[in-house]
Amino acid sequence: MAATLELSHWIGGRRQGDDRPAESLNPSDTRDVVARTPDGTAEDVDAAVSAARAAFPAWSEASPEVRSDVLDKAGSLLMARAQEVGRLLSREEGKTLPEGIGETMRAARILKYFAGEALRLHGQNLASTRPGVEVQTYRQAVGVYGLITPWNFPIAIPAWKAAPALAFGNTVVLKPAGHTPATAEALVAILHEAGLPDGVLNMVIGRGRVGQAMVDHPDVDGISFTGSQKVGAGVAAGAVARQARVQLEMGGKNPLVVLNDADLERAVTIALDGAFFSTGQRCTASSRLIVEEGIHDTFVAALAERVKALRVGDALDKDTQVGPAVSEDQRETSYRYIEIAAKEGGSIAAGGERPQLEKPGWYVQPTLVTETRASMRINNEEVFGPVASVIRVKDYEEALHTANGVEFGLSAGIATTSLKHARDFQRRAKAGMVMVNLPTAGVDYHVPFGGIKSSSYGPREQGFAAAEFFTQVKTAYSWS
């Protein structure tokens, strides 16, 4: 087994916190302790916020070239260590090694993208309605941001929140997920190695009380949160109560519509990718497969065979296609929903059993549930595991209605060779992101990310949209 890491908070540019009562375990082999960690307190958060507040004037007033150079160097360092950091990510989170390395490279590219955005922040010159008066708008840093990040993308999501915050002159306090602190710490350490000044980026490791202390702290100007709906609602209420900015990403119950005219092989492949890779632990996963009746039986038979053939195993094994769930709770959630679906009338076409492997880990057999109704719990509640359900529909209009019939609205996909239906679905699907003949999971880092309805709240993340949340607009008038 690899060595156990001894982690600390990052506060004011230094590692702090030698008491380490908590552990993160390798979900592929629970005998392996990946890291021992501190359990942060409100006092730790206060110290981190104070450091961020003290660092804000110099960082926000520095040349954007300074901020750009730090982010670009950090991106280069992360790229050079993608194998090492990706392996740590897979060991700690459970996604396969190619997925772990791929996510690490994505985080590196996010850092480099926002290195460029630091130099491209722009405003407008406008003609005033009054002769002789000029009007300018420009964007300024806001202050201290609290970032609360999840375990399913333990380096990409901290990067896509922290990079724009830093690029535009803000300072940050990061709370990584309890299951994956070592991966987040690797990112924070690289940013400091790249030359980030003390106090600009701080990290406090701990449980929910750390996040709550950030939400409630009067010197935190904005909160960006990715996680569950229930927790997100509390984050929003706490932030709004003191008029702090808030941005929430809270999951999805994403549909993939498969029409009769779809390319069968491609439809099966994108369903397999969207529903089961990364162990289904993606907020954009294709958890509802809505299939027109003319292709239904053929599609289900073909997909079931592909699902049965997926190899479940240790995330670091080169032959593994689906790694473990991140925790015992996540594993049991998947099996609980499989049982609920069967009791409500669903049929298990593939999977449903518990893998018997040599290593003790939180493994879930990828499962395809057929003969489900739109009203069933499996089609309305987020499972967040390698479990997909199939709904049979008679035509495109019923498919669209079913796709739109849940409280979530993050990502929606359609498999079709009909340009008419593809364009109509792009317009009428109630989702923040729409995919045509592509998996619902899998997005680019340089364009906006986010949903509607209960999936998201506040400005979009990533790409050019990030400036809306991480800057404030000032309008200046001058007379000459």
C-alpha cells in the first residue's frame, strides 16, 4: 500500500493543524488509509478568513499579469504531475486511473484558461445621454469567497471555483469534501508553489460545521457551493440572510431521450458512458433513459449486454472500467434505490448484485432497471451511483414531456438522426445544458456550466460566465 499522508489546513500560506483525528480511506481497499486529517473548527475558519481578508488589498490591486502568471505556472506544474496527482485522486475517490489522470489534466487546463481570463477582464465605454459626459463600466474584485466543494470531482471543481476567483483578484477559503481532502490539498500546494502570496488561498479541512462557519462568517463576501439540494438550501438561506453572494450547483436527474431513428450503436454507447462511467457519480449522469417504443426492446437488449460486460474493480487496476463508490453510504444508497425500484415494479435487466472481490471495498455492480414508470422514485430522486432506469414512451412529445417532468434541470440529451427533433429538443428541454448525440455527462471547461429549476441557483460557473459571480460591475461617469 502507498504511504498515508498527514494533512493540515492551509492558513496564511502555511500548513497548520497537527491534530489529525479524521481519515480518508481508499474505497477500492478500505484497509488503505489515504490520509489523516484535522477536523476544522469555527476558529480555524475565522483564522483563514482573517488571512484572506488581510491578503485581499494587495492581491486585488496587483497587475492582472501577476495573477495570470501564477495560474499559468500552477497549470504547468499540475500538467507535469498529472500521473502522480491523478493516481492519488483515483486512490482517494475511486474513479479509474485514466479518469483520475484526465480530471487532473482538466484542472490544469482550467488554471491555464483563467490565467488568460485574468488579462481579458473588460468593460464598456458608452455614450451618455448628456453631452460632454462619458460613461465607463468595469469589473472589480469582490472580496473573500468561501468555496465548498464535493468529492466526485475533487480537483476539477476546486479548480473551476478557485481559478476564476483568484484570476479576478479575490481571495479564497476552500473547504474540500471530507472523503477527498488529499486531492484538494495537492492543488492548494501546487498553487502556493507557483507563487501565490500568503493568505490569498486558504483551506480548512473538516465536516459540515466548517462549511456552516464559512456561510455564517460576516467577512465572507460570497459562497460557491456544489453538493446536495438539502444542504444547498441551507447554504442559500444563510448567505442571503446576510446579503452575501451565493452560487449553488445541486445535482440532476438527467434524461437521455432515444428516438426510433437513433443510430443504435451510438445511442447505446452514449447511454453507457453517461450512466455508468465514473461509477455514475456525476451530477450530469444519464440516470433516466427515455426510449421510444419502436427501438425500446432492441436498445435495452443491446445496452444490457454492454452493462453486464463492464468490469468492476480496484480503481488503480488497468483493466477496471468501473471503480467503487466513494463511501459505504454511497454504495448502500445505490442498492437501496435498486431495491425500491424492484418493489415498485421495475425489472432488473443487468446488475443488481453485489460484486464479490478479493479486496474489501465499496463496490457497486452497474445496474439497468427497465419497465419503470415516470412517477417511480428511481425516476425522480438522485441516486448518484451506477444505476440507470428505462422509461418506455410512445412518441417524441411524450418523451419530451417525461424528460421535463422532474424538479431537476441540469443536463438533458437526445439520440436522434432527425434535425427537426434535435433542434426542437434544444429549444424545449428544460435544462441548463443540452446534448445531441452525446452523453449528458461531459462538458468543456471554457463555456458556462449550470442548470435550472432545483439543479442550480445563481450565476453560471466556468468559462466566460464566471466573471458574473466573481466580479462586481462599477459604472463611472466623467465630464470633460
